[in-house]
Amino acid sequence: MKLSIIIPAYNEARTIHLILNKVVAIELVDNIEKEVIIVNDCSNDETARVVHEYIKDKSFIKFVEHKVNKGKGAAIHTGIKEASGDFVIVQDADLEYDPKEINKLLKPILDGFADVVYGSRFMGGDAHRILFFWHSIGNNILTFASNMFTNLNLTDMETCYKLFRADIIKGIVLKENRFGFEPEVTAKISRIKNIRIYEVGISYYGRTYEEGKKINWKDGVRAIYCILKYGLFKM
């Protein structure tokens, strides 16, 4: 079996080699192979050069570039199309999520219980960096609103760590090009008959805006719009 790890990247030249070191180093359970797909969303820094130098002797890492900047969601769409694994997960190019914990998300699927697994930053006893009060309130509101429409009881709808069986995620038509990916994909998987969705607790090493965090209040407004749009209408 193979896991496709999609890494959307935009202006991550300073740190992308660090996350790639971690992804390369992990040993997946049950001897699962790794396929890494880096999607450079038309970065205007040295991301492309850094990645090309890093991957020249690593055949399991694939590099794809957008000619114009389309957004994180669009980069994920590209990665899903390129993925050849049995399972698919998104890994941010920053250092907020620890790739060693991917095995936690794989376990419920490999044990035959789950089709989709979310890594929740708000459950479990792992390390969590203390940062922004209003961000945590915003995440809670978005998750609560999403749950109202999907009838799920997720604790962290906005998490980056979502692991899918490949046949499921490839069978969904996704439209959102920016951070609306999270509520859209959640709404659409919730409608799949007999879908089995699990959550596991993960650690979270959040970063500040000075350290490169990109999401802002406008993305929160878009997320609310997407929750209403995909919650009310089957699109």
C-alpha cells in the first residue's frame, strides 16, 4: 500500500527543507510506501529552487508547479489529481504539524474502522503551542457551524490533517481554491452514504504571522460562506 502526502507550498523557501526532512524520515506503519507531492503555488521567493535541490536524488518526491497563484485549495486539488497512493493526506509546508503523527491517522483506516480520519488539535494530551485567543474562538465557531449542517460531531473541522482513502477523495468534485477547501470537503464527505469518519488527537506547533502564518479574518469569512453554501446546497 502507498500513502500520498500532498504538500501545498507558497513562499516557504525558508522552512520547506525542514518539513521535508521530517516527511522523509518517517517510517509508516505496516511498511506503507510514501509518495510526496509538492505543489508550488507560483511562489515568488526561492521555494522552487530549494525544492529542486532537495529532491534531485529522491524519486518518491514529485514536484508540480502552478503558473499563476491559485490558492491553497487549488494546490490540494492538483495534488489529489497527481496522487497514485491508496490513501491521501495533506501536509502543510510550515512546521505546525508533525509528520510523525501521520501514523496515528492511518491506524483507524488500517484497522478497518475508518474511511476518513481528521487529526484534531483540540483533543488528546499532546503538545499545543499557546497563541491566539480569537483564532481558537473562530475555529470553534466554524467547527460548530459546520457540524450543524453536516450532523457530525467533529472537534476540529479546520485541521490541515485530513487523511482519506484515495478512492473517496478522488470521487469528490472540489471547487474551492483557497481556505474554503476545509468546510467544502467536510460537507461533501458527510453526504457519502455509510461514510466512516474518525478523529484522533494530534499536537500543534502553531506559528505567528511574523513566522509566516498566512490565514486571516477574510479566510474566516469565506469559510462561513462555504459552510452555508455547501451545507444548504448539494453542489
